[in-house]
Amino acid sequence: MTLRDLHISLLPYNRGADPNAWSFLENTPKGVSIHLIDPCVDTGQLLIQKEVIFEEGSETLGHTYSFLQQEIIALFCEHWE
């Protein structure tokens, strides 16, 4: 069985905890990723990604977090094997 992870960052940016907050703090690309799980933190082979653009200054972290949660669910459903 191959395990997959749904992650609300555009890997390899912002691995680990609080990826949405770090994407704004470090001004890195935002998005969602589905990847295979390996022994390290969020380093497994990328399966699919989607970049998301937010209007900085007019979005709250709460709104962007909710939006990314919806995007990762949609991406997963769209590409479910």
C-alpha cells in the first residue's frame, strides 16, 4: 500500500506545520500538493499540485486556510484513482 499526503502548500515550499502562514511570512508561492509519504517531512514524490494566487493585503489567514482546504479536497476528488 502506497500512502499519500494532502498538503496545503506548493511543495517544496513550506514543508511541515502551518504551511499557509509560512507562505505569507516567507513570501513563497501558495498552493496545494498531493505527494507520496517517505521517511522525511513532506519530501515524498510529488503526484499533483495546484498553485493558488491570493490578493495579498485583502485576504485573512483564516480565509486563505479555508480556501486551501477546499482546493486540496477538490484536487484529491478530481484525481482519485
